[in-house]
Amino acid sequence: MVVLVGAGPGDPGLITVKGLSCLKACDAVVYDSLSSEQLLAAARPDCRKVYVGKRAGRHSMKQEEINRLLVELGKEGLYVVRLKGGDPFVFGRGGEEALALAAEGIPYEIIPGVTSAVAVPECAGIPVTHRSLSRSFHVITGHTKGAEGGLPPEFGQVAALPGTLVFLMGLNSLPAIVEGLLKAGRPQSLPAAVIENGTLENARTVRGCLGDIQGKVLEAGLHTPAIIVAGEAAALDLSCKSGRPLGGVRVGITGTASFRERLGALLNSLGAKVECAGAMEVNSHADSPEMEAAYGRLSRYEVIVFTSANGVRLFFDGLLKSGRDFRALGQVKFAVVGPGTAGELLKYGFRADYMPRVYRTRELAELLAQVCQNEGGGIKPTAREGMLPRILIPRSRGGSPELTEILSRAGVAFDDIVLYDVTGGLPGGDAAGPQTDCDYITFASASGVEAYFEQMGGEAMERLADSRTVCIGDVTAGALESHGRRVDVLAKDFTVRGMAEAILNDRSEGDERR
């Protein structure tokens, strides 16, 4: 099965829900230059990623070769997504790919995408239709193979049409487009605009008229991808002028897919351009002998401590897979490091009994030690020889030693068991192109730092050279510093929001310094 998915005009948030669902489920994805790394990161870690290029002047693979590739993958019995910028059937050559699949008897589906012909002008504040100014719009290719100036043979007739004219893939043909419009009788005063990287945070719009737009575009140094708009509606600027606080800031996120999705959504809402700087994979050890033994004596523990949302999810998954259910928990209480972990726990029907006011491992350990030492009830110190541990700590390998050190000093017996570890994987697969420079690169755990350096090898320090590093907590910061890289921004709250606020504060301080 091959699914031709329209990825939308550039902003990864503008892909359809159905398209994203297919991308998350596919065995292989065939993508081009206009595909977002953030979308590619949504695919499964074991998904095969094949880059085919498809940008003007830099085609990595001819269309006929792409057609054959899709047929070959389809014949392997894989669930394949062909991820295409914009809409597959709007100058996307999706029709050719569909015909090639049909000829070979390969089942396929078309999932429409938001076309850049409408979305890019719209995000730049230009409506393609507007009462009294434009009652129609026409989408024209500026890249017709073999045609003079890259324009279609019937361009003279198209240029005379009323309404708004939108030219896709036409930046290199701008002189011919302007000349053709003037020859068709359009006045030099006709409003025109050229939009680079439309819908993205680094979008740029150059406005003018037919008489001066070429000079303005050259002066601004616009590059592809770009869209040209001509018509009375191009004079309108309905874009929102209130900039978002992280507008234009590029943030590279390291971590698991779920963490990147949560932090990325928050940063996107603040205006940041988010990229995957390092994809981490969580490997469960819920079936280890140590965890199996812990599951067997759950009712004897008084408190189970969770230091991450991953820990909550993997603990309960392992509990159910072991053949047990929630009755095995008895009267156990739960302690969590912060609201994110508490929220994950609530998904399983349990509220956290203990959570520190400051969301850090040290504060969690001190809270538990204090509860143990309180008179009457609660958890009691049980570190005497021969006594069973009262606290279970299922967590990541390499977790903060502060937790167990503080509990040990308080005389609290515990089982500290490795529930999972984190390993690295290349963010876009082996075929991914080079990442762009980021203003910030984030690290959420010490294990994530180690996975990043293992994954990047000798390139790790080079990739971090021009970026400010952001870490959650002292333990994560210490792991980064052990590799010889200082920490620029420290998020003291162990939450996605805490990390976003740390970046916001650093950005504000940087603006003041400048």
C-alpha cells in the first residue's frame, strides 16, 4: 500500500490529521526537500526514510526513478508514505506517481494537503480572493520544462485573466513573468509580492508592483522556495503584526518522540522553529528479573517513586504484560517529581500522593525523607538489617544519584531498579540531509546527553559549537559538562514548560545584552 500524503505548505503543523496518522504508522517514507524534519521525526524509529530531493536545480532523483522506487517498495508489501510538499495534485506530479502505481497493480490512496498556492499568500496577509478586488484566483507554474522563460505556452491568455495570479516555482522566471504580464496589458502599477519560505518562521515577503518587484527581490536576496502573487489583492497586508516571543528562533530538541512532540508544540506556539537535533529511543527492561521480582511483591511496598513520564508508562505496561493488574498494587502510594509525571500517572487512574513544590529530584528525595521521619504513620525508616525495602524506584539507567543518597542518609530502605534506558538514533535516518544551525539545543536527561554524544560521534562538539545548550537540572548539566561542553541555560523545573521558560528568559536577557 502506498499513500501519497500532502505535507502542506511548510509549517509542519499544517499537515492534515489523517496525513500525520499515516506518517506515524508507515514502514517507509519517501520524502523531498520541502519535507520538515519535524514531520520525519514523527515516523517510527524503524521506519525506512528515503530522500529523493526535488528542489529546483538540485534534483536528487528523476521522477521516473521515484515512480519505480514507489512501485518497488509497494511490491515489498510495505506500508509506504510518499510525503509531498503542498498538495500531491497541485503541481506535485502526484498524478504521475498514482498512474505508475496503478499500472503495476499497487494499491494506493491520496491524502490531500493544504496547497501553498493559498496558504503562503494567506500567512503573508494576502487573500487570494477579496470582495471588490478579486473574485477569482489562478494558479500557474513558473517552471514549465522546455518552455521559454519557464512559462507555459498559453501564458499570454492566462496573464490577461482577471483576479489574483499565483505563480509556483517561478522565482527564477520572475523576469519572464513580469514581461509577460506587461505584454498582456497589465499596468506597471499592478501590485505584486514575492514570498520566501512561506508559512515558516523565517518567511520573508517583498512587496511592490510590476514596475519595481524585480529590483526589490534582487536587493532582498530572496531564494527558493518562493511564491509570486500578482493582482490588486497583493496590495493588502492582513498579517498579524504582533510577533511571538520566540519568533525566528531555531531550537533543536533531543529526546524521545513523545518528549520532542510535547516540547516542540509549546515552543511552536511561542513562535520558535523546532527541529530534531537527536532522536532518542526508550528501551524497556520491564521484563528483567529485577522488575519481575518487584512486580511480585508490589503490595509490600509503601511508596512507588516515579521520576519521569516514561517511567510511569513503562511500569504500568510491564505490570499488565506480567499477567497482573492494578489489584497487585494494594494500598501503595505514589511519589512523582513534577506535574508532567503526575499527569501521566493520572492516565492510569492514580493521583500522586507526594510531589515536591520545586520539581527536582533533590526536593523529591528530601520530601520522602521528611515524610519518613514524621511521627505517627506515613512511611517509616526500615533500613535495619533483614527488613524489606518500603520504597520502589523504577527509573532510567543513570538516574540522579541524589535520590538514593538522600534516602540512604535518612535510613530509608529502597529498591532502585533499572526500568529502561535511552539510546540514540539518527534524527532523519541515514538519508537525512545536514541539520541547520540552531540557536538552542536542548537536553532533558543525562542519558539523553550520553545518547547524543554516542549518536553524533566526532561531530557532537561541532554541532554544539554555535548553539546555546539548555539542560533540565544539575544532573543533566553535569553529564554535558563531563564531555567538555558548558551549559548555557539551566532549567530548574523538571517540566517541558520549565525548559521553555528558561529559553524565553535567556532570550530576553540576550536582547537586553544586545
